[in-house]
Amino acid sequence: MSNKKIIIIGGSAAGPKAAARARRMDEFAEITVFQKSNELSMASCGYPYYVGGFFDDRNKLLCTPAGVVRDPVFYWNAKGIMAKNNTEVLKIVRENKTIEYKNLLTGETGTQQYDKLIIATGASANMPPVRGIDLKGITTLQSMQDADFLRKIRDERTIRKAIVIGGGLIGIETLEALHLAGIELTLVELLPQLLTFLDWDMAKLVENYLKTKTNVITKNGVAEFIGEYGNLVGVKLQNGIEIPCELAVVAIGVRPNVRLAKEAGIETGAAGGIKVNEYMQTNDPDIYAVGDCCEIKNLITGKNVLAPYGDLANLEGRVAGENAICGNVATFPGTIQTGICKIFDYAVGITGLSETKAKENGFDYEKVINASPDKPGFMNGKLLITKILADKKTGKILGAQCLGPGDVSKQIAIWAVAVKAGLTIDDMVNADLPYAPPFSLAIDHSIAGAHILQNKMRGFFNGISAMELKEKLERGDKMFILDTRGPDEYEQTRLGIGEHLIPLGALRKRLNELPEDKNAEIIAYCKISLRGYEAAVILKAQGYKNVKLLEGGISAWLYNKEK
Amino acid sequence: MSNKKIIIIGGSAAGPKAAARARRMDEFAEITVFQKSNELSMASCGYPYYVGGFFDDRNKLLCTPAGVVRDPVFYWNAKGIMAKNNTEVLKIVRENKTIEYKNLLTGETGTQQYDKLIIATGASANMPPVRGIDLKGITTLQSMQDADFLRKIRDERTIRKAIVIGGGLIGIETLEALHLAGIELTLVELLPQLLTFLDWDMAKLVENYLKTKTNVITKNGVAEFIGEYGNLVGVKLQNGIEIPCELAVVAIGVRPNVRLAKEAGIETGAAGGIKVNEYMQTNDPDIYAVGDCCEIKNLITGKNVLAPYGDLANLEGRVAGENAICGNVATFPGTIQTGICKIFDYAVGITGLSETKAKENGFDYEKVINASPDKPGFMNGKLLITKILADKKTGKILGAQCLGPGDVSKQIAIWAVAVKAGLTIDDMVNADLPYAPPFSLAIDHSIAGAHILQNKMRGFFNGISAMELKEKLERGDKMFILDTRGPDEYEQTRLGIGEHLIPLGALRKRLNELPEDKNAEIIAYCKISLRGYEAAVILKAQGYKNVKLLEGGISAWLYNKEK
């Protein structure tokens, strides 16, 4: 029997992982990776941090941890994998199981046979279809060349004003990178919110923070790029405003590269990616597909989604690499679409469903917002704001969004394991997490969130979100708004929405200051709404029938404050 | 109907939480907390950090996040809870549901009735039964007074040499605190290892690190405290060695305070704590017990254990507080004994079973050690070493231990949720965790660990631990030891155990340097044993039948290195 022939199209993330796993499964298989660009196995998620100056050695994006550049020589010596870089695959000929390729440097063409083929063609950046898109000074941050271009701008300090188009993950990472390069920045987002995988209220908190660093414009797109002598000098927005800038980075999402697959009759799905089963196998049993070019199953909704994340690309590649050699033994069940993003001194992340997605998919959910620190005050604890969703009937956790200067990464990791495991809020209420003051509160932020949501689901309090309260205020609803903090806290900062200050410790003695009508609507809060909760409980016990707790308190207030 | 009378004995952690929860369940219940000491609801886990100078304001240990000291006035005003501090409960009289108490300041005594009683009497520090134990200069770090005493020593800089007796969590936290105070320290542990909840090999890695900061002596106890004029001047160890010191901190564990309960006929269990059911209820249906005075169920072994952790105390208190008011509606199912400890720039944690515990309890387990960074090199990733255990038949994760300068807290949190949820290693292989370079590798350290353990359980490689290899070396076993790193890495550091250096990239061309006998025992490794793994796979494919991978590579090597 001759050696197995494995061809992998794509050498960025999923492709090399598939190749490496295939090699470990079969030392004698003939494995070839075709890669259009010069670089192989780039740490492309690291580009913004290279541009931002978190490190200076470009090679770190291209090297093994031991410091060896992952070039074709490395692949051949260390892994016995033939890596053909600068080589484009032009065609998949399924009838005779070959691919046709062309070396982009030499123009040389050829065909090569496969027993199993793995497609890892990735995704391409969307570009706005407007005038001036070809001007010098407009780029994406998708390739090593893009990273080099932007890093040069950082190092040379020639540019004073730039615009980032698109408020998604890459847009915001790029924004931070260029801000650190001393450039004055404007972020433009077409939709009413940044980071559309978040709910509007959570995205608004991100936006509020981001505005302390750069200009942010939402609900506005680019109408035209304005040039002079072929160079970008400004951007005209859809509302007519012109913003002068010498650099524009476009980050309005990516679309899966499926042309090659489609031309060969490989099926794509409703989300626009290559369709695969849980073995990462396409409709052709000899062809697998992995990474950003695929669509995969969302494990909560059961629907296929595009999930162009570097971690999933690696996990998918590992599965396809094994199956290409061993037959379908390994599975990749799908995603809960966990993601995280650093934003200056904040981080923001999500796992599972947002409220928007839960609604879209017909879930009957309860939700809560929890604002509390990650660690004790004496250990310099930092604020976290988490929104948690659970199914009303089963109690199953549907998703969590978390942001703030605190340890968001641990919170999202906790919820990600819980969501994937199908845990309920009741399970999380007594979670046994690692506690010591340098790492968490005695009741970890995640567990506190579970407590609050459980309390709410058991009817111990009625919650109201900042958004809902704002709407009521704008409608002019009559309410008694109760701030339960101390006078000194009130002097420092306050909402200024007509609230009455009665510190929790004085509430039992000052009940006479509350409305006589026990049906009056009362909104209670404090800094994070723990004292607010206790106040709501007291008032309920006093017969007030319509007490609501402002969830997350002042910490999660999205709007302008009086002070 | 008159108001419910709830009495809580103990006002440190579990007690106040039970009281607060009871209050929120019933605004009109009469709730009294008896506390022997002056302070209430102290952040006692924070004492070492106050002593160590992480913060200077003592009040932070006693205040709410809003800065109000939790004294009886606060408890009455904010929570409507009567807190009787400096008051000892002398007797529980179950027959007429009363307790007898004595004010330790005024000598005043009294009795008080309860409908429901919650015992939260905590635990007391063990003291070695040796001569000189009453000398001045010997303390524990259990109370606010202890913390004040040690903090004063820090501030006055009067002490030059100190000894910490006991290498558990509190011993090591105290060690760090006093080291930061500029004191020359020796840690003495009676057992052959520190942190006995860890396996010996993991504890040895901690010990190796700790020895870069202070003196560490294991397998040796205190025989006598030596005094002059009533003051401690040294410690004599069991092996006869005398260590001069002016301060000794005893941290050899705690025992549950069960006298009061036992005298009232409340049952205690085999582990020595008060026995409770999942409602935290004792054998008397009107009496609950919570916190360090109880024993609770280990959810993996089903056996009762003492688990004196601050986080569990709070969760247990919450359950008992609710049940005391509402009847048995809330449950605390038990613990997986998750713990974590800061050790200078390292952290170390565990969740679930150690290998020692798994063996003791008759589990048929597989285990692996994974050494790899928490983040990419270009984001200043730091090493983590994790030991993971899974049940051989079911694949269920039994436990994980993690240490190093990397983000241990997140790792242990991930495994803690996985263990509690009953996830298998196969579940963790495709975990969907938050990935971005500032927070993790594309394949998170936990997922990489699951990959390695899955590979091992599927028979893809045979592992050998540093301990096992050391034993073989000491026995003089004939082996071919293969270091697969690069020559420059070899120049920097190497084991010096007779290894041959053949870099992975050259291995396929230098197979002739390996033993001719395909049955020869070969041990492969690299820095973290990823390249070592690939080498092992190559050699297996070449027909070598007895190839082993040194798990964790050089990073997890416990013993002296040549270089």
C-alpha cells in the first residue's frame, strides 16, 4: 500500500494544525500544505499588538516558541510536511482527486493528487463599495503585510489622524493599537452599536469607555474616501460630515472564501460558509473543510453560524487532520461563540447567547445584570459588569457577557464551561471556585451573578435595566426613585434623575418619606445594587407592591449622570 | 403569630452570611448573632496581605465596600440584625430551645430563645504540644489580634529572624507576608512535602520555587521552643538542629470547634466536624451548622471532609440562613475542595482529587502533566504546569492541580466548573474558551492539557513523570535519553542525566544515532515535551516499541539540573 496523500489548502491557522495532527497520526503520509502568501502559520491575532508596540520583534509572529521561523524548511525538517508557500490552488478536480496550483512568484503551474483534501481557505475582509476605496492610505489589518504597513506608520510617526471603519473586534483592537502610536482616532460604525455580538446595553458601556480615549461615531457609514494626488486626505460620512485623515483602516467583517469549494461542487450553507458535519467533512467524503471558510453549528440554537475565531480554527483543524488519516473518529461538535477583546484597560467578552440572539431564537429567558468587583477592595479589586441569561423553564444558562477593568477572561471562561456543560443557574449558585483574596471575592463575581439571577427567577425581586428606566423617564412615568447610598457617596457621584437619597441604614426609620400609596412604583438602587436589593426587600415587606431594583446600580448606568 | 427567632452562634464569615440571608428572607424575624471576639465579619483571609503590606488601612478588613465598619451599629441599622459581640455562648439547651451566653467584657450573663439556631463556631488553630509554647513571640495568624501583632512587627522592623511552622496555605501566605517585611525566614514542615492537598511532585515544584526566597525544611517538626526571660530566642527541631529566631508563627492546621454542639448532643462525624445534611441541618431539625465547624460531602468520593474555606463558609451560610426561615428549600450539595494560594510571583491551586486522593479512594485513573505558557510569547506569556487526572473508564475529569507564574486562577476555575459538572476529557478537548492573545494561547493551556491526556488515554504515547524517571536513573536502568531541543537551548540549560541531543528537526536524518534494538527504552523530551511528543511519534513509527515521553519536559523537572 502506498502512503496516504493529504493536501491542505491554506497555511494560516486551521491548515497547519490539520497538517501537524495528520502527521502525528501517520508518520508516512505525504502531506502538502498550499499557502497563497509567503508566510505560514502566522499568529495573525497578534497583529494589532505588534502594531501597537506591545512587542517589537516581528519574527515573534512567525516563530515557534523555541524561536524557529515556521518556513517551508522548518515544516519539512521538524514535521516532514511539504509547505508550498506563495502558491495558489486554482482548482479542485474532484473527479480525479487532484488540485491544480500555480506558484505566484515563478508562474509555474502543476497538478497534485490527494487521497484526502482539507480546505482551509479562510476569509477575506469586506470592503465598503464606495468611491476612493483604492486611494493610498486605506488598508485592512488582515495580513502580515498590513501589519508591517501599520507598524511602519507607528515607528515613523508620520500620521496624525486616522479613522477606523467598523466597531467589531478587529476594529477596536486596531483602534487601540493606533491610539498607542499617538494617532488621533475616530471610530465609525454603521450600526447603532459597537461589537454587535453584545447586547446594546453592554456595547453602550464599552462605547462610553472608548469615548474617554478616542472619537466614536455610530449609526453612520462611509460615503466616500476623499483623495488628493492618489492619497487619502479624508472620509466623507453618510450624513455628510467630512473627517480629515491620512489613514483609514477598514474592519467591517470578513466573508468566508468559498469560491474554490463552490466551483468544485462543495456545498455551502445558509450562513455562507462551507457546510461540514461534526467530523468537519464536506458533502464530498474525501474533502474536509476547517477554519474561517466553514460554517459550524451553534450548540445552543442548533443553527449554523460563521465563527471565524483562531481558537476554533485550531480545534477544527485538529479534528480534520486526524479524520483525514484515521477515518471519521474525531468530532468537533460546534461552538457556543465565545469571544473576548482587550480594550485599553478594559476587556469585554461573551459566551453563549446575547439577549438579542436569545430573543431571535425564541427562548423564554430571564436575565440579570451584576456589577461587582473581581477581588476585595483591599487587594485592589476592579469592577466587572456581567449580564447573564438563563432559560426560564429549565434554568439552563444561555449566555453571559462581561466587561470592565476586572478579570473578564476568567469570568467568561467560567461561564463558557458552564454553558457548554449545560449547567443551570442552580448549579452555579454553589460552584466551588478557587478563592483567595489575591484572586477573587469570597463569593466570586460569577457566583454572585448566579445568586442574583436565582433570586430574580424565584421572584425575590423585580429588576429594571438602565435602558428600561431611561425609557420610563423619557415617557415621564411617575416613580419614586430611591438612592440607598451614603451622603458622601451621593456627593461624589449621582444620577440626577429626580432620586431621593435615603441611606439603607436609615431606611427603616425614614419609611414615612416614601409614598403613602403602597402601589406606587419605586425604583431602588445603590452603587452596584446590593444595598438597593436590601432596600427593595424591606419595602416589599412594608407592603409596597411595585418595587423594582435598578440592576447593576450606578455602575451599570449607561447614560449621562448629573455628577 | 409572633416573629421568628433566629440565633446564630459565630460572627466571622458563615454566621453573618446566614444572618443576612435570613433577614432578606424575612424582614420581621428577630435575628441575633453572638460573636466571641470584638470584630464582626472580618475578611480573615486578608490578614496575610495586611501583614505583608499589600495595603495599610486595617479598617479595610472590617468594612463594607462602601467603607462602613461592620460593627453592631451597622448590623442594626443596615440589616436589622442584633449583633452581640464580645459575647460567648456557653451552652445550647435544646430541651427548651434556648442558649446561655456571657458578655466577656461586662461578665453579664443571660439566656435567649430561638426557633432556629445556626451554629457557626468556626475552627481553632492546632498548636504543637511542646515545651515553650507559651513564650512571647509565638503566635498564629487566625485573629485580627494576630494580624495586628504581626503587622506591628512589620512596621517596627524590630525582628530579624522568624520561623513559620507548617507548610500549608496559611503557613505559606504568612511566609510571604513576613518575607516582604524584610525578615529572614525558615519554613518548617513535619511531613515530607508542603501543601499536602497537592501531590508530592507538584508540591516539590512549589518547594523548589519557595527555596529561591526563603529556607525550607521538610520532614522535621518542632521539638521545643527555646526562650530567654520569657521571650522566644530559637526553635529546636526534632532532628536536634536549633534555629535562632525571635518570632514563630504556628500554622499547622485547624480543628473544628464542636465542643458546644457536642455538649448539646449534636452529632459530629468521622472527619471531626458537625454532621449536616444537604440543607446544612444537624441531627436536631431546629439546628443548622455552617462553616469551618462542619464536615461536608466531597462530591467525587462521597466521603465527608473538613473543608475550612472562606468561600464555602459563605455559600453554606446562605443556604442555612434561607432554610432557617423558609424550611428546607435551599441545598448545599458539597465540595470538590477547590483551593488556591498566592506564593510570591507564583500561584498554586487544586480542584477535585489529587493523585494521592484518587489512589486512596480506589479510582482507576490516567494522569498527565502539561507544561506550557498561559499566553503567547509575544504577549509575555508565563509558564503553567498542570497535572490532570481522569477516570480511565468513563473519562470523567477527577481533578487538576496547577502552578506557576502564569494565570493559575483561571485554569483552576475552568477545571473546577468542569469537575463539578462531571465533564469528561473528551468534553474539554473542544472547549470553547475566550481567546485573544492578551488572555490565552489559541489553544488554551487547559484545552492543551485535555488534548495531551486524551492522546495518552488513547494510547498515542506512553508518559513517564520526572519522579518515575528519577527512580529509574537511581536504579541504573539502561535507557536512551533523547533531548529534542536546539543546540542553543541545550547550551542554556540541560538535565545532565546522560541525555543525547538530537533536535527534532534533525531526527528523521539521524535515526542511525538511536539504539539498533527496537525494544530499547527511549525517553524523549524537550522544554515542555511538545517536540518530545513529535519525536516519540516518529520513533514509534520507526518501529521502536518502548518510547516514553517525559511529561512536562524540562519545565516540570523537579530535581537538580546540570545547567
